[in-house]
Amino acid sequence: MSKELELKVQNIYKAFQEGRISDIASHLATDVQWEHNYHNHDIPWIKERRGIADTMEFFNVLSKELKITEFQPLSFLSNDTQVAGVVQLMGEVQMTKRVVKDYEIHLFTFDQSGKVSQFRHFVDTHEQWKALQP
């Protein structure tokens, strides 16, 4: 089961890399929880989301605010209900033209139907916040 879930995460990442954001929605549970370190950091793309429509808004905001120039999945850890993906990311904040480079961990939790029910995004929020400052 864990390899099957890893493949689902790889498909989500591939859709993201190829700009097929609407394809990601098909992998999400109706009541998906999309979370980022649990705090408000005044970073437009790092905000808790609930449900598919709100989660799709994450990708909309992200595409307007951060031009991602590198998104490289590096490794995966998984069990029967979760997959953790380690990703190297680099992007340019559109407002300031500053570059953010980070290693992130994405924790996907799947429900019994194989849909993502929860996503936790572990990032260096301080570096991303600094890149937003004028």
C-alpha cells in the first residue's frame, strides 16, 4: 500500500511541475485540510485551507506570488496511510524579486478511499517571510 501512495504523491508532484493544477483536485478528499506550520506568518501562500476549492486557491495564490524555478522531489518515506516527500524548491517572490531556496517536507495523509485528507507543509517560513520584505 505504501508504494501505491508514493505513486499518488509522485503524480501530484508531476501535475504541479507540469502546471496541471486542476488534476491535483482529483487526488483530494472533499474535506481536505491543507496546513502550513499552524501559524499566520503574513505569507500569502502559507495559509491554512479547508476543502478542495480553498486548497485550489493555494495554488492560485502561489502561482501569482512565487515564480517557482526549481521543484525537485528528492525522497519519500511512507507507511499505509502517509507519505512524506522531501522537496528542494527555489523560487522568486514576484513582489520583491528575491529568491527563496528551501528544502521542504510535505506530509500527505490519505483516507480509506486513497484521497489526500490532510497535507502538512513544513518550510522555513522565516526565509520566505524575509524574501517578502521590501
